[in-house]
Amino acid sequence: MQAYLNHLSIYLPQEIRTNADISREHPEWSVEKISAKVGIETRHLAASEETACDMACKAGKQLFDDYKIDKGTIDYVILCTQSPDYRLPSSACILQDQLGLPKSCGAFDYNLGCSGYIYGLGLAKGLIISEQANRVLLLTAETYSKYLSPKDKGNKTIFGDAATASLISSELTNRGVNYSIEKLSYGTDGSGAASLIIRNGGSRHPQCVAEDVYDEEGNFIYNPNYLYMDGKSIFNFTAFEVPQLVRENLKKNKLQITDIDLVIFHQANEYMLNTVRKRCRIEAEKFFVDIQDVGNTVSNSIPIAIKKAEENGRLKNVKKMLLSGFGVGLSMGTVVLTKQ
């Protein structure tokens, strides 16, 4: 039994935040400075009443329409999100109904960020090879823009909202990208949990009135009701741990980096991507970066990049593709896909 990534579709919200918008809100940062710093020009933002579940539903419907998929054949739906509609029930259960999937369909959410798509591929593969499912709908959806303080100019430049839908099944399909999911590798360092966190709003620290925290020069650092990211810690985790995980996964799949035709990493920011590429000794022409018009979309970034690579012809001669996601947790995952 094998599991295949067959199809992908994406949903991007209509509202767009440009570097000019950010510069108007924070005049000390020019458009040029923002572009040079992160390599991002625009980001899509969910509407005020639009949730991650809404966006996941739109991505799922797009997938079914794009590839004429019979909803009745879906026997499992998995949603990766850190922006659930409710504490309970799982948004995946709501999506089963909204997408018109069979009531015999399994459904659950899992809470992961930038490594989430890799974990989702692993979960879907496990369901298929253990014969619990034949066709898995893997959804990713995030509305990180709603977690950002209006004063947080740094994270405003980075994050965008999006949703994606992928079909993973036990069979090859017409018009599909049709990559088999090979052996996966994972890594976790929970000691770095506070490096990317929203401190308030959960059971340990309920939402409350909280004061902004500033440095000695009066620059905004964070508010515990909003997302906080220690960029240096995340960068160090990525630069030092991800190359090791990539090497471990290549060894597990009995491959060398030279056997890989295309590499797609979590689209964090351009500087981080170039640094980790060099540390992994990946040739620039084999390394896919397309972050300029969507920003860092968390668990959506890898499937969006795969879809863009498919649309612009980059997958045409790609036999083996390596994917790696890393970030909040701290968590990471890597997998090799093989064209069938």
C-alpha cells in the first residue's frame, strides 16, 4: 500500500496588505526597507468576519471543483490550524458538514504551525497504509493576522492568511501531481516553546487586559494577548537543526542531496531561507522560493509553494522533491516525494 499526494488547491483572502500600507502605519520603516528585510511585498488578510474554517471550506470546494472530485469518496478530513473557530468542537467536524462529506468520514483538527503540512502528509499516509482510509482531505488554514498587535510592525511584515486543500489517496489520479509520500522525519524542541507564542487566551493564562511591553528605547516588543516571536531563537533553530534533519531524512530514504530535483522549505522569509539553503548545501536552481506576494502563511506555505511550482511548470521534470517545515513548537518535519 502506498500513499500519493494527488491534487492541491489554495484559497487567498481578498484583502491585501502592502509594504506601503505598513510604511504609512509605521513611517520609520520605508517600503524599500521592508522589502529588503523580508523579501515580501504583499500579504493576504482574512476579512473581519472570515475565519480559518471559512477559508478551509473555500479551499476544499475549490479542490473539488478544480479536479471534479466526488465528495462521497472522501473518508477522512484533517485540518491543521492554530486559528480554530471554537475551543470545541473540532473545526474538521464542522467542515465535514459544510463540505457535504459522508457521515462515515473521520475528522479531526491538529494544532501545528509551520511544520504542520509535513505532519499532515505523515498522518494521511499513516491512515492510508494502515487501511483506515483510502482518500484523505488534508486542509490547512490560518488567520495569524488576527493575532498581531496593531503596534507590531515586525510581524506585520511577515505573516499572511491563507488556506489550502490537498487530496492524498491510495491511487494515482488523472491530472494529478501524483507524488508518492516516502519516509518522513520529525523533530521537536519544546524548550523553545516561548520563542513563538500567544501567552494569554488558553487555560493557563486566560485572556485579560494586558499592558504592552517596550524595550529601553521605547520600541514595542509584545503584548501577551498577541503573538510574540523571538526572531533570533527561531532563526538559530532553523539554521542549526533543520540541516541535520534534512540529512537524516535523506539517509532514511537512501538518497543524497544531489538526488533531489527540487527543494521546498516552509516559506518563512527570504533571508532565513537563503541561510538554511546554504547550510544544507542545496543548489540555488533547485531551491524554490515564492514568498513575495503571500508572505509567511504558516502551515499553508509549503502547499502554496507546491501549487505555484506546478502552475509555472517547475514540477515538469521533478522526479524527487524534498519538503521541510519548521517553526512554532519548536517543531520540524521533512519528507521526500517521488513522482509516479
